[in-house]
Amino acid sequence: MTAGSPPAPGGPAPGWRPALAPAVVLRYDRRRRADLLILPERVVVLNAHASRVLRLCDGRRDVEDIVRELAVRFPGAPVEEDVPAFLTRVRGRGWLR
């Protein structure tokens, strides 16, 4: 993903600054030693990768900023492809706005 490039088919819109939806809370559970997404009538236990991505979804960073930050943290990981696709899926579930 490069600046100014069009999104992949079905990918996030350029400039989208993902943030948790109003009814969604991201919380660490000490007993499970995992982050949880607390949703109305549902709890999702996140794996470490999903947690790292969603913790960057603060409404200030756009998708490209999130990808850049994760690429620095995890050199060689396929974040340019995987992160936008993940964010699009999560948004489709209503967890992000």
C-alpha cells in the first residue's frame, strides 16, 4: 500500500481513520491473559495480532498510518496486505466505525 494508491477491491476507503464502534469496548482480561472486545450480548477473545491492530484504531490514525507503524514493529510481516483486509472484515461486523 502506498500513499495515494487506490484501495484493494473491497478494501478500506482512502483516508479512513478506524475507531471502535460506540457500543464496543476493548479491554484486557487478566484471567484469560488476552484482550477482549466487549460487544452488546457478545464477547470476542482476540488473538495477539488482532489486539495489536485494534489497539491502534483510535480514530486519529488512518489505515496507512496503522500499516506503517506495524511494519516498523514487525519487519517482514505481510501487514500491507493483511491489516487493511482485517480492518475491512472487522468493520463489516460493525466493530469499527
